[in-house]
Amino acid sequence: MTASEIATDTTPAFPGLDIAVLLPCYNEGATIGAVVRGFRTAMPEARICVFDNNSSDRTAIEARVAGAEVIREGRQGKGHVVRRMFADVDADVYVMADGDGTYDPRDAVDLVRALVTEHADMAVGVRRNVTIDAGRSGHALGNRLFNALYRRLFGPDFTDVFSGYRAFTRRFVKSFPAVSHGFEIETEMAVHAGQLHIPTVELPLDYGRRVEGAPSKLRTFRDGFRILMMFAMLVKETRPSLFFGVLSGLFAAASVVLALPLLATYFETGLVPRLPTAVLSTGLMTLAALLATAGLVLDSLARARVEQKRILYLSIPALRRPEDAAGTETAANLAALRDLVRRLSDRADQRRAG
């Protein structure tokens, strides 16, 4: 096949699957046109949706010219955009990527193929060398620290929790709660998958640099702090016994530190000379006991919530491979044919008997 034939090839990569490419964008006018055209070439059967998050440049115009469907989301933040995308778009398979041109659209085929062949519900494109060159040294350091912290808190399921290049099945998308507002949405996806033991797969993919004139929207300290707060919130929601247990231990330790000198004086003299300190120590220990109790109660509630989310997840049909769907249809046709032959045979026997 020649280069011109490849460029105009419209053969579906996955016939029988309804695929949607979702591109959240904010001021990506310099790159979004090329990104849309790249996905149209790589996956000609896919519906390409650009969700414009209040861009002040030509993002929406360039996306429409390139052939994408453009939807506007007025609430600022990637989390709001992802929540809107997952709610409004219906498909069998979803591919999510950034509109800044750092991901190769041709890799989407491998992500979708991983979902189909591995029977997974989320495929994550692990960015090669992202911790070495993420555009800024602060971003690279943040990637290393937050990925290490994630594995410490939530388990070793993912090596790049901030990757924006992912493929999902309908089962994952429609069962994902999506409560975060900004760039921390990818972390929430990882925790959701780990909490419900959803089958996932990771693929190492190349990660490019942003083009000149298209700066990163990430702010090292601001977004780093928001991600850290998201980690704390997710620990509180998914592991309340750990969250409140740590707080309880800190208050209990402070209470003991304050109480030890008082106890030493009391055993020597039989007196408590610093009554306010004694009251504070008692209050801290009482607060520690309340936090520990709250952690135990909330841990039971968290387990019940996991069961409910798991039931919702299982209520959505799993992704069927096109060949499986064809095999099911063939089996149904054969069963109908056998039933027809049986009925015709019964009628023939009745006529002979009559």
C-alpha cells in the first residue's frame, strides 16, 4: 500500500464496535486540528468529539474544520469536562486523549485492541520517559512523587496515574462516579478501578513535547496541592479506617506527651499542679477515641458503598468482541434453523399418521 493510499484508507480498524474519541480541550487551537485529523486517519470508523472548555482561541473552529463534533462545557476544569463526556456520549468503546498533540493518535488502535484481547475495561497509555522530560522539571518531580505516593496508599496497580491517554469500555464509563473538578480526575479513575478490582491493562507509549506556542495548562504548585488534597479525600472515602486511624494516633500521641509529666508529678506529690494541661490532655485523648470510632463506622459504610458500586458495574453488559457477537448471531441462527427443521419434521409425521 502506498503512502497516499494509507493516508486515505477508510477501512475500519474494529468493525462492529461503536467507538468514540473524546478530546477535552482548553485553548488548544494550535494543535487540535492535527489531532482530530490524526484520529480520523487512525480510526476512520470512530466518532470524534471535542469538548471545548471555555477556550478563548480558535479551538472550536479548528476542531470543526477538521471534522470533529464540538460540544461546549461551561464549567471550568478537566473533571467537569470528563463528567460531561461520559454522561452525554454513548458508545461501546471510548478513547480519551489530550488535544495538545503529545499523544500519537495511531496508538489508539493498540489501546482499543488491548481492551478487546485482554477483556479489560480500561487501558492506560503509560508515557515513556515522562518522569525524565515532562516539559518542566517540577512536573517530572511531581510525577515521580505522586505516583510513588499513589502506590503506597492505593496499591501497585498503576505506574502512571496521570496519563491522559486511555481507552474505556461502556461498562467503566457509565459506572464511574467522577466527582473531581480538575486534573486529578485521572487519579480518581485509577482509585475507582482499583477499589472495584476492575480489569485494566497498561501499554507503554511514546509521549511527545508540546508544540511551540501551546504552553501546558498545569501549574506545578497549585495543581500539585489540588492533587494532594484529592489523595487525602480519596483515602478518606475509600480507606476511612486508615485516614481516621492516623488522625486518632496523632491526637493520642499528643495527649500522652502532655500527660507524662503530669503523671510523674502526681505519683511523686499526689497533686496535679497544671490543671489546664490535664484538661487538654484528657480532651485530646477523648477526641482520639472519637476519631477511631468514626473510622471503624465509616469503614463499614465504605464497604457497603463498594458493594453497591460493584453491583452497578456488573449490571452494565461487558464489551463483546465483534467475532464473539458474530459467533453468537451464528449460533442463534443455527438454533432457529434446527427448530424450524424439527417443526417441519413433526408436521410431516402428523400428515403421515393422518
